[in-house]
Amino acid sequence: MIVCKHATADGDHYPENPDRIRAIWKKLESAGILQRCVVFNAKDVDYKHILSVHNNHHVNLIKNISSKQFDSRRNRIASKFNSIYMNEGSLEAAYLAAGSVIEVAEMVAKGDLSSAFAIVRPPGHHAEQDEPMGFCLYNNVAIATTDGVC
């Protein structure tokens, strides 16, 4: 799972980590819930949707800090924010998380699904317009509910 590539580089334990996704998936599987679900592959977000909620500085920060050229400075930069960690897989995981939340929100809004639950990471409900926060790089919930998306 690509969303599991977003992890701490140094092995620090955070409550929000790849094992959270695996544990949710295993629980749904063991409880027989997955058989009743429509499972989708993760979907990339359109860049314009991110910019509908986050400013350019924020978007560029996430993009740049995830790049290889920031390897040596990534942890120091991420530590300036509340409960944030990043690695070279974080940007792709964040794009897929936001795109997936948009997809299921649109399907519920159109009536194609009666309800939905997006199992994504990094999660997306704490990030502010101008900074990542609380394990969230983007605010996927705000992005999915912005005018023109749903």
C-alpha cells in the first residue's frame, strides 16, 4: 500500500503510522465487513483541489520537504510543526489520501453510495490552510467538501 510509505524515517513511534491502516484492514476483514464493502484503489488528487483549501506556501512546503534534496533537513523542518513527520513517500501518500476522500465523498453526494469510509493516511482533518498539523499534511475533509468538488 502506497499510503504506508508515509512513515517516520528514524523508526520513532507515532500513534499515526502504517500499522494503523493494517490494523483497520485486518479488523474489517476478520469481522466480515470487507465483503459488504465496495473497495476502491487510491486515487490521486487534482492539484487545484488542494489549492482550494491550502495556500501556495503550504502546498510548496509539503512538495519540497518530500523531495530527495531535503533528506538531510526533513526531520528538522517537520519538527517545527505540531505532530508532523515526513519522508520521501509522504507527498504521494498525501495526494492519494486527498484524492480518495474526494472520490468517496463525491460518490455519496451523487447517491452512488449510501455511506463511505476512506481508510487513508496521512489522515486529513487537522491541517490548517497554511500549515500541516496533527499528523495531517493536507485537510482532506475540507478539500472534499469545498465548492466544486462535491
